[in-house]
Amino acid sequence: MIELQNIKKSFDHGRSFVVSDVSLRVERGQLLGLIGESGSGKTTTLKMINRLEELSSGTILVKNENILLQSPVDLRRSIGYVFQGIGLFPHQTVLNNVAAVPLLLDWDRSLTRLRCEEILEMVGLPIKDFGDRYPSQLSGGQQQRVGVARALAAKQEVLLMDEPFGALDPITRADLQDEFKRIQRNLNLTVIMVTHDMTEALFMADQIAVMKDGEILQIGSPKELLNRPDHDYVKKLIEIPRAKAIRLEELMDSK
Amino acid sequence: MNQNLKEQLVILPDYFQGHLTLTLIALSLGILLSIPLGIWAAQSQSVKRPLLAVISIIQTFPSVAILALIVALLGGQIGVLPAVIALVLYSILPIARNTVTGLDSVPSDVMEAAKGIGMSSTQVLVKVKLPLAIPVIIAGIRTAAVWTVGLATLSTLVGATSFGNYIFTGLQTRNLVAVTVGSIAAATMAIVLDALIAGVQWIVENRNKSIEPSKYRLIRNSTAGMLLIFCIGTVYSILPKSEPDFVVGGKGFTEQYVIAGLLAAELKESGFDVEQRLGLGTEIVYSATVNNTVDVYLEYTGTVWANRMKNSHNPGRELVMQGVTEFVEQVDGMVNVGALGFQNLYALAMRKDRALELGIETIEDVIPVAHNLVAAGDLEFFGRPEWITLRDTYDIDFSERLTFDAALMYNALDDRQVDLITAYTSDGRVAAFDLKILEDPRNAFLPYDGILVASHSASKNPTFMRVLKSLIGQISDEEMREANRIVDVDGGSIMDAVAYLQSAID
Ligand SMILES: Nc1ncnc2c1ncn2[C@@H]1O[C@H](COP(=O)(O)OP(=O)(O)OP(=O)(O)O)[C@@H](O)[C@H]1O
Ligand SMILES: [Mg+2]
């Protein structure tokens, strides 16, 4: 469904590469977790998929079509995108923010409204309480949920999410992760989700790709990563949730 | 109510209409021009910098110079057109600059999201950038509105009616009531217009938000009220007006106001509908008459001889008159109706006591002491050929040469800040300050006979010409000086001086 073949990105005419030789494949209905340290090129990789950044070399296929053969505007409308900076439109209400893509696609107005109602309900922001608010009247976590709702509103089959649950408290976050996972399964969405949180990746992803310095160190199912990490960096990453779990057990035992 | 104030308030609707028309036309055009310009500039750095630089440079030009340049570029046309062009030029900077600033300040994450969800660049502009930039753009429009209302007062100088008519006439004729009425009127219009735009903006921004209903209603209703006043004013100002039969022009000093008033009064008595365009610059009123925008005004032979014909020699009164008539009629196609009788001649004047002290009777007596004397000239004198001729004829120069507004110049002489001034022979203040006019035995100063210059088109009307000819040779030096004194020294109105001249003529 999404396929990246040897993609590279340089911002300085080839002197250095922010993304160097990344290849990966996400099957329909699968969720790929993209994890890696700050500056490793995760956002740049996502942006290249919907052509917010243009590739320096390589090929990207979305739904088996080369993205360079599609108009950027049509491509972007067909892909849901949750931005790292959220990027809600401050002059529009929550409802209009969520309705943005359906309206760009000329959906029927009442259909759009029904869809927005449904999707806002799903992310826990009932339209009657939140629909008419402006982004400045929401908490950071609520804004993030509007961002997720906006990406889902036009029934996109492909979703790119850049740290979508970063600003949420642990309980809301866990709820939303569950809720999102359920939606993703039901609608058979194909997703690439950038995260810093290995636990989140382990619980939500079908495949995890670990990025460092613009390259993918290892890619595999959570189980594969846990059992056969083939890099020190990957090992360190999965040590963190494991160490936490052990520490928790110790705490519980010691009482 | 004070008679003077009453007289001023009678003309308020006319001036209001003129001022509002200028402001609204200029501001609308300014907005229509500047916002697209700003949008275009914001698209790329390579356009933005040079464009904003050019606009800023325009802004630094003195407004009076801009007005004069525009009149010149329009081939001497005066009235609303040059005024509007100048006002539009000045309104571009605040609006275009704020448009650029507003568009540039849209947060980058919002821009990225707009692009990233699939908006075309036009949609990004229309749906996201412009709405977010609107408060900044409106702030620019408000600045432009206040500037435009203020600068519109200068339109008087190019013959467009505005509150500036109060101010310039008032300053020249020492009518502080007129100056005050004009200033307050302009300030009020600026404040109301500013508040109006702010009110509209507030309503648009808050119409969907939960604002306390009483507050919302208050702001909405007062904005609606102001809007209504402006609409009435606008409708009033665009109602077709009857074109006057003739336009009487005039430069910006008392004698000109008085003679223009006299011409208007006489023409009205013959049943004509007359409009006055006063306070115009020398060059402007001349070209406007060539152009048939002005139909008659008071000119001086010496002015045409020196300024227009670029002569520096002085062949004497008759020959100058003859040369000027030929020039005015054959080169510029107007008609010299004739001399009114008085001269408004440059002359050197001193306090009588100072002249006595130095033993000065004529300019020749000044020669040996000139290097100890401070001379003052009006705003143009030392730039005129008369000064060169005077200097060369008598071979004198002064220890200091100062330049003053004519009104201040007399006070400076009276206060002994200067020893000697360039006065006009017909000036009422010569009598009022009891000054000694120095004789000019070597004929250094050009003759300045007051003549009526009529436009080509108006001169075809026999009744019009008959009225003008009836005034030829009717006003002596003493009578003109007295009429000027009534206004400048006694604080009478222009109409008082006109009435005096009418009685003197009959
Ligand atoms: N427009 C740009 N021009 C130049 N360099 C850029 C540009 N955008 C990103 N970079 C650089 O590319 C590298 C990767 O950036 P990217 O945003 O993809 O990182 P990331 O993995 O998403 O990091 P984070 O987890 O902090 O969001 C960084 O070093 C960044 O400075
Ligand atoms: Mg990032």
C-alpha cells in the first residue's frame, strides 16, 4: 500500500543526506511505527510521502502508484496527515477544521457534518460541546485530538501521523491509543506513525522501523525486535520498556 | 452665536462633502491597489524588498512637492484628480506593508498544515493566509485612513475643496476661527472613520463568539450609526452637482482672496453660478487657466515676466505689460483682460526709526551699510531673479539673508530681529506697521501690475468679459492696501474687504 524504495533526501544539493537510502513497505491495513531519536529524519520521511518535501532520489508508491505521477494536491487530499506541530487553523472552529478536507473534496454539506460529528465523537470531543470552539479555546491534548480527527474526516485509507499522541496525559493517551487501534483495524487503514515512545510502538504497531541518522537500522514486528535486536541502538531502545516493567514488578513485590 | 463662526459653519457641508469625497475615493482606490500589491510582494523576497523600498521612498517625498509634481505631470490639471492621485500614493505604504507583514506572520505550522491537507496555493492564500492576515491589514487601512483624512487638507493647494480650505484661508487671513473649525472637522472625520473601521472589524470577528449581548449590541449599534452617517455623507457627496458657469481662481494670500471674492461677487450679480478655487500655487493657477479649469484670476505682470518668460532685465512698466500680454495671449492662448490699477510690487521696507537712524531714504543709501544689515525675504524672494537684479543693480549684499513666512516677516521687522524686509507695496501691513518703503531710483524691481487673466473658453462669453472689463483701472494702490489692511490688520472678513472695494469702485 505504501512502498518506499531507496529514498534519499538532501537539503544541501547532495553534500549531506538527512534521509539516506530508506526502503520499507507497509501492507494494506498495517500500522508501521517509525521510531528514532530527534533529528533522525522521521518527519522528513513522512513529508516526502505526501510531497510536502520532494524526494532527492528513489521511488515512493502509494496505493501502487508513483506519487510523482500524481498532482501533489490530489495526493495530499487522499492521505490523512497528523502534523507534528498540529497546525490547526486558528480562525476556524473545531468543526470547520475537521471539515477542511471533505470541503476541499466538495463533499455534500450535511454529509460532511454527519461525518465530523461521528469522528469528533470518536476522538472524545462531542460536537455539541466542542464543535463551535476555536483552537485557542482548547487544551493542548484536545487540539491534538482535533488534529487526528481532521486527518480521518475524509475517510482517507492512508494515514501519516507525526507524534499524534505526544501531548496527552497517560490515561487519555492509553484510551486514545486503544480507540485508534480499533478504528484502524475496523477501517483497515494503512498507517505510518512516528513516535518517540517505544511502548506505544510495541503495543500499536504491526511493524516497527528504527531510524538513526537518516537510515533504517532494523525493521520488523514487535516480537522480532524484542527477541532479535540486531543493533546496539535498537537493543537500548527496547531495554527501556523492559527495564520499566521489571522495575514496576520489583516495586510491587517489595511492599 | 459668533458671526464669524456662523459664517464658517455655513460652508461646512460643502467642505465636508469635498473632504469626504476625496478621502473615500482615495482610500477605496488605495485599498484596491495596495492589497493585491502586498499579496504580490509577499510571494517572493525578490519582489518584496524593492517594492517596499520604492513605496517607502514615495512616502518620504514632501506632500506639497508630490502634489505639485502630479499637477505638472497632468499637464496643469487641478482639482480632485491630482489630489486623489497623491492621496492614493500615500495610502499605499501602510496598507501594502501591513498586507505583507500580515501574510508573512502566518505561523509556519499552520501554513504547512494548509498545504499538507491538500489546499492549492490559491486556497492557502484565500482560506488561510488572508483571513489570518486581515487584522493586520485592517490596522494598515486604519493608519491609511487617518493619514488620508489629514493629508486631504493639502488638496486645497491644488484646487480640490476640503477642510484645508478653512485652514489655508484662515492662516492667510488670520482667521483663527476658520483654522480651528477646519482642524476640528478634519480631526473628527479621522477619528470617526478610524472608529468605524475598527467597529466593523470587531463585529466581523466576534459575530460567532459568545460576547456579552449588551456589549455586542452597543458596539454594533454605534458602528451602524457611524456607518449611516458616512453613507449619507457619501450619497450626498456623489449626488450630481450643478457645474458652475465659471471658476474664479486665486493664489494663497489675502489680496488674491479679496480680488477673487470681488470677481465672484460681480459675476454672481450678473446671474452666473460661480465657484472659487483659492489658495493655489502660482504655477498651478497659471496652468489651470491655460487648461480652462480656472476661468479668471488675478496675476501680476512681473510674475509672468520673470517666472514664465524667464526675463531678468527690466524695460519699464509699459514694455513689461506689453510683453506679458503677448506671451499670455499668443503663447498660452489666454486673454489679458487688463490691469486693475494697483501694483503689488516688491520693495525694500524698514522701520521708520531705523531708517532715520541710518539716514536711509532710497536703496542707494543702503549700499554703504548693507554689510551690517540683516535682510528678510518672503519664502520665494531670494530665489527669484528680482533678488539677483537688485543685488547687481545696486551691488549690495547683506550680512545675513533670512527667509520667513510673509506674516512672520513683518513681526520680525517690528521686533527688530531684522533691519530690512522685502515687502509688497499693496500689503496692508506696510501701513499698519508704519513702514518706510525705500525708493528704487535705478528701477531694479520689476513692475507688478495686477492684471486679470481669463481662460480661452471663458473669454468667448461677452457678458463675462463685460463684467471683468468694468473693473479695469478701478482699484488704486491705496484702495488695495486698505482692502488688505481690513483683513490682515483689522481682522475683518474677506467679504468685508470685498464690500469696501465695491463701494470704492462705485
Ligand atoms: N527544510 C529543511 N532544511 C534543512 N534541513 C532540514 C530541513 N528540515 C529538516 N532538516 C534537517 O533534517 C534533519 C531531520 O529532520 P526531521 O524533522 O526529519 O527529524 P525528526 O526525526 O522528525 O526529529 P524530531 O523527532 O525531533 O521531530 C534534521 O537535522 C533537520 O535539521
Ligand atoms: Mg519530527
